[in-house]
Amino acid sequence: NRMHLVCPMNTSPYVDPQKSGHSIWEEFSMSFTPAVREVVEFAKRIPGFKDLSQHDQVSLLKAGTFEVLVVRFTSLFDVKERKVTFLSGRKYSVDALRSLGAGDLLNSMFDFTEKLQALNLSEEEMSLFTAVVLVSADRSGLENVNSVEALQETLIRALRSLITKNHPNEIAIFTKLLLKLPDLRSLNNMHSEQLLAFKVHP
Amino acid sequence: FSDPASNLGLEDIIRKALMGNMEEKQE
């Protein structure tokens, strides 16, 4: 019976109390489905991803979609103004969202966004980093860990090479990026806890 | 234990998108 949806993958955090749980869920699902499809399309364009077994493709996407979305949608978090843009384009302040029930996850999202934006990555670097986020051999349920690991290593090498080429005097950027991976895991875990608390099925 | 990704229906969306929406085409 949650009354507010503080995830920016909604058009608004406010829920019409007249609506049934089912229709609220349907609307939420329709809101985030295009973003998930975009993540799948992105994954399909990663060289080597389609060569993995379908089971492992699904497992990686199930486990990593949230983390990919966090990286892709850092622009929704205005660090300076401390505001979050929802799908409708309307911005809500952190204070407003806190009063609606947003917890530590929101602050952690801002911290992550601030640190990632500070690295000033190009679109190509961001894209390759996102591929590294998705192709992680330590996700649960993988049937062919070696294949995923081999692809992961290829992608990490490519990212390192790109960062070295673009920032010859700032190789620390590569290390900082790799250190973002556990941060994303932590955000993913916090998000999962929120989802478990949120009974999505009416 | 409840799987958040399954709760969201993520797996279904992912499978359909991976298959190139074959199910939708058949419909």
C-alpha cells in the first residue's frame, strides 16, 4: 500500500489513491520497460555478447540492468541543484523526495553520480565502461563463467587502452572507474531491498 | 526469498527484447 513512487523511472512520485495496485503496477511497468529494452539493445551491440549462451545473456541482463541504468541515467540527478528529473521531465528536490519516503539510496545515487561525472568521460568511454558493468563474470546463475570472464577481460583491456589513449597523464581514471563497480553493486543491493519492500504484484 | 528482478517482470522483458520481439511479431 505504498503511496509514493520515488524512483525517477516513473512519471511522478505521486500515486493516485483511487487507482488499484494493479493499474499502478501496469503504469510503472510501462514506464521502465523502454529503458530496459534499451539496455538489451545496448548489450546486443557489445562485440561478443551475442556469442554467449542465451541463458548467460539473460542472467547478465537480469543482474546488471539496474546498474547499467544508473550509469546511463546519471543525467537525471542534478548534483548541483540536488534535484531528480522524473520521466515526465519534472524535477523534484531531494527534500521533497525524502518527505515522500526516499531513503539512503537517494543520497547514495547522488554520491555516485557526482563522482562519475567528475571523471568527465567521453561518450565512448562511458559506453565501454557500461559494457564492463554489464559483463561481470561473478554474477550469480551463469552457466559458462569462463566465456563471460574472457569477454569481461577483453572489455576491461579495451577500456584501459581507451582511457590511456585519451588521458595519458591520468591513468588513475581507469582505477577510479574500476572502483565504481563495487559502488554500483552496493546501489544494486540497496535498490533490491527497496523492491522487496515494495510489493509490486497486487 | 523473493527475486526482485523476477518481481519486476524483468526476465520477461529481457527475453522478449533479446529475441527481437518474436512473440509480438507472431501475434
